[in-house]
Amino acid sequence: MECITTVTYSLDMNGGLTKPFQGRRGIRQGDPMSPYLFVIAMEYLQRELAQLAKNRNIKFHPRCRKLGAMHICFADDLLMFCKADITSIRLLQQTFLKLIWTPGKCRKKLHLPSRYLGVPLASKNLSIIQCWPIVEKITQKINCWIAKLLSYAGRLQLIKSVLFEVQSYWAQIFLLPKKILKMIEAICRSFLWSGTTTITNKALVAWDRNKAAIAKHMWAITMKKDILWIRWVHTFYIRNMIVESSPIPKNAAWVVRKIIETRNLALELQGIQGDLINRLFQI
């Protein structure tokens, strides 16, 4: 701990450095040691949760019992699961409270509805209001480009490389409402042909990509890729049945049902020769 408790800092103010002072609240934000310490802390938590899973007093979440999943860690975000009873929650909370000392953790409570990685956390069909940020983001980007007097080729390239990437990010997670897709298409069309965000009736161009993006997930389910959420779908919904003919489970989450509904689109591609299908779904 000497490298943490004895470090000193100087600030560059008015063209000169201030006198060195010691850090009293741990390492600074962005310090190269921060991710290393975080990995160590998460490794410790993983071991604690593995021991907790052996405790007979704690019960797994009903949808996680067969997979033995009690937590998911992605980057610096952590999700933990257990059955909704007082004993299980308290045991899981006691294990988690051991990490409160970790810098920057456990200081901000999550209030639902919320957003994660730029998209809303939702288990049901997304409303137009929840999807409106994608329209605002695309409009803001276009407004920044309008003053640059871009050519037709330049606008086309920006639509393909920037605006469609914004839509594709959402489309690979949710099945977006038709009104939002039509709104995005109208805005991109107006920017392409007139250079503004004002919706016009000039030269209609159709871009239908949402189903293709969702079909990538269906293809991953069909190929039984070794991914946690795909194993979870097979464990609770497919249940060793043939994916192409298995009934769509009514008790499944909305997003799972929509993914399975795209299997007809994937089945239409079976006539393609060679390994082209696999290459398409690796894009």
C-alpha cells in the first residue's frame, strides 16, 4: 500500500506547478493502477460468492438455479441475483458490503426506470418515449454537420458510417417501434437529399435493418454459441427442442419472443451455398 498512501500530486495552475500534496482519498480517477485494483476486488468478490453459493440458507434466483449463476460482471458494472426472500437478500448484501471500501463503488443508487450502456432497462415493449433519445441523438449530429456544407457523397458516407451505427446499436438489442424507424428513415432521407432535418417528400429510399440485426441473435441461438444468455434461453425456453419448430414460449420475456419470431427470416437463408451464412452473421 506504500505506492498509494505515500504518493504526492501537483496541480498545473496559471502556468506553474503548485506545491506537492499527499493524496488522502485513495488513487485518483484514471490512475493506471485503478483497473488493476478493480480486477483484484472483483476476483475477491467472485470467490466470496462461490463460497456463498454453498450456503444452504441462500437460494438462487428461479431463472438462475440451473446455470448456477449468482452474478454477472461486465467492465465496471456488477449485477447480482438471488431469490426474493429476506434471508437470501441479507446474505448477498452482507457479502457485497465487504466491497464498499472500493473507490467509487456503492455511492450512487439506481432509480428505475434507468439506462445502461446508453439504452433503457426494460423488460417489456419499448414505448416511443423510451426510444426518443435515439431520434434526438441523430438529429443533434445532423445539426452539427449542416453548417459544414457537405456534398451529397459526404452526407451519404456520414449516414452509413455514423447515423446507421447509432440505429444499429439499438436495433441489435431491441425491436424498435415502427414509428421510430420511420422517423429515423425520414430524418436521414431529408438530410441526404436536402441537407437538413426538415422532413420532405423527396426521393424516397428504404432502409430496413432492424429485423436483420435481431436475426443475428436468432442465428446465435440456433448455433448454440457458448454465451451465458444463449445457454439460459436453451435451458428455460428451448429445452432440447428443435429451434426451428419449437413453440414460442408465452412466458418468455418480450425481447426473447421477438428474437425467436425472426427465425423465419433465418430459415430463408438456408438455401445460400457454402459458408456464406456464417460469414454474414459475423459482420
